[in-house]
Amino acid sequence: MGTDRIWSYAVDSGHTEGQRLAGFTVVAADGTMGHVGRQADGSGWRHLIVDTGVWLFGSSVLIPAGLVTAVDVKAQQVRVACTAEEIKRAPRFKTDRETLDPEYLAGVGDYYRNLPPRQASAS
């Protein structure tokens, strides 16, 4: 089940319970990659669905909450601990049904969990 850290916001991320992130800009380690279209906080598989606009041909990507390194409410930004290229190579998100599919979510978690660790940027 999705109870490991990849599916939970880090204590030092700046995220607070009940905080709505829809509309916030998502900033990867190497630049802006879209905005939060919606989020799932009600289960053990907490994640963001990020609308990428033209960046990835108008698709959406699923990013586990554990990748959020910083939430800046004033700037309305969410920083994540991966690059845009790593997000681009992640398992494809096609429909909302996948957010309820444990097999799909386990694959996404495995993919992100196996990325090389990176230092959080300070900006």
C-alpha cells in the first residue's frame, strides 16, 4: 500500500494539511514544467496531477507528494526533487482511473524512488 515516504509530503516541505495546491506553478530542478491541476490527499497514495501544457504535448503527469521539496504560498510555487526530463520519462498518466490503480501507482512510486538523489535547491 502507499504508506511509504514517496507518497507523503516531507515535514520540511512547507506543505500543511488541507492546503490546496491547484493552480500553483510546478518547478523542477531545471525549470518550470507546468501547474498543479489537482491533487489527491485523501488516501495513502498522495500525489499531484500536473498539467504540462505544451511542454509535454498538453498531457498531465502524476508526481508523488514525497517529491515535493518546497511549497511557496506567496509565489504560488511547488518545487519538486527531480528534473523535467526525469518527469518526462515517468510512467504515462492517461486517466483519473489510474489514480486508483495500485499497480500503476506502485510502478510510478518505483520509478521515482529509483531516481538518483539530488540536493534541494534554495530558491
